[in-house]
Amino acid sequence: MEILNESAQKSVKKQSMSTGGKLLIGVTGGIGIGLSIVCASFVAPAFRKFCLPYVPATTEQIQNVLQFLPKNASGKLLDIGSGDGRIVVAAAQHAKGLKTDGVELNPWLVYYSRLAALRHGVGQQARFFRRDLWKYNISEYNYVVIFGVEQMMQDLEHKLIAECPHNAKIIACRFPLPQLQPARIIENGVNTVWFYDLREQRQPDGLPAAVNQLS
């Protein structure tokens, strides 16, 4: 009987260890899949035509952008490639009459940005959309903020000229637009900001100067 009991105890112990091992494997696998999903959102941009990496705006860059936004500004602002939403949130806090939007492909950054807007009390004023910027309609925005990469600036300039209102203001950070002439520049190294007023770019035919240069 003692031999039988000892054998039964070993069998139960072996089953228990087997169940624990399966549970550990399951948890580890679940964590691995979760990390893969999260990381894929950050790695995927590298496989697109233009890689727009997530690089948070510095405090100096934010302050430079805000210099071109009057506190009594109204209308709508769009941040292209809004990342963690800090420009959109800061603009909403700076100009209370301005509706501020951000467009971003990374879903985790979009969720984070929405939470940040709520946390800073501008959840009704600041919105964030998960969209492809090349397919996003920008025709209703008075202000457009760009944190781009050099390779995309020419194509982006074409989109801005074709879709933006005639009096739109464009604020480019890190890299300038190749054809449009800036109305003002804040020189500050990597934090340099270029300000464009499309109204000043118009020719007698109603087209921006850059269109005539490119045609």
C-alpha cells in the first residue's frame, strides 16, 4: 500500500508540474505576441516609402511653434505625424479658440495622445486620428504643423499647395519646404522652425509661386 501511495503522489506531482509548465509557456507566449504587436507599430514605418520615425518634439521646438500661433487664433490646426500629441495639446492650451487635430499612423501613439489631451484638460478641443497623411484631407485647416523627414518634404509641399486654403499658415520643423519661401525663420539648430504664409505666396493667377516654379 505504501508503494502504491508513493507512486500515486509522484504521479500527481508530475501532473502538477506539467500543468505549471504549460501555464508558464502560455503566459510567456502571450507576452511575446503582445510585445510583437506593440513593436510592429513602431517598426512598420521603416517599410513605407517615406519613413516618419517617432522623435518627440523638444521643449524648444514646441515654444518655437507656439510663437507663430496668436493666442486669439481661431479655426483649425493640424499636426502631421503628431506622435505623442504634445504639439496638438500645447497648441490647444495656448490658443483656446483653436481646434487642434493630430494625424498619426501608430495606434498606440494615438491612444496615448487622446489620454494626454484628457489629462491636460483639452479633450474637447484636441482630437487625434489614425490616418495615412497622404490620404488625409487637409483642406479645412488654417494652420498645419509638420515634423517631417527631408525625403518627404517635396511631395508634402505639393499636397499642401493643392489642398490647403489660400490663407493657410504652415509651420515646418526640422526640415524646410523646398520651393515655398518662408515668411519667417526661427534659427535654433535642430529646433529651427520655418513659417510659411500661403497668402504671401500667391501670384496674380491665384496660384502659389511654387506651382509656377514647378510647372
